[in-house]
Amino acid sequence: MKNKLRLFLTTLGFLAVAQAGWAHAFLDHADPAVGSKVHGSPRVVKLWFTEKLEAALCKLQVFNESGQEVDKRDQASSAGDPASLTVSLPPLQSGKYKVVWRAVSVDTHVTKGDFQFEVSP
């Protein structure tokens, strides 16, 4: 019985270590929200991820319907929230916008994604 318990605990330990090695920074939520319709132009786009980020290696961009980048290219991560990224926006006209991101977690795993939001008057 003692050997079975030892084997079980050892296996559980290996699985815990392996799980930690598989960590990736996935998008948790965003403001404006994914697929949302917002009234008036947002000042920033902010993304929150499931893991801490290496902000210098991440990228966050916002494009208009013509494919032109419209953000202020001032991407930043908050010192108080190392799992978030923000980028400022100029006043946006009504229309659809695409947010494109590339996140690098502190364990160097890379994830990418995009989503849209719509601005209405």
C-alpha cells in the first residue's frame, strides 16, 4: 500500500511539473470586449491574459476596415498587472475595427490572435 501511495504521489508531482511547463498566455478578456459594439470611441484597447507577459516581446495593434493601423503605437504593460497590454487610440469613426495581438508569456511561449469590435455613434 505504501508503494502505491508513493507511486501515486510521484506521478501527481510529475504531472504538476509538466502542466506548469505547458503554460501559455491566452487571452482572458478585453476592453472593448471581443465582438462588442461600443457607443463612442474608446480611448484604449486593453487585453488581459492568463499568464504574465514579456511585454517587450508582445505586440498589440488595431486596424480599421481598410487595413490601416489606427492605434497610437504606444503599447504598454502595467507594472501592477504584468498579464495585461494596452494601446492608445485616437478618436475613432464609426465602423468595424480589428485587434491583432501576439503575446509572449514569461516562460517564452507565444500565442496569437485577433478579434473585432464595432464603434457606433
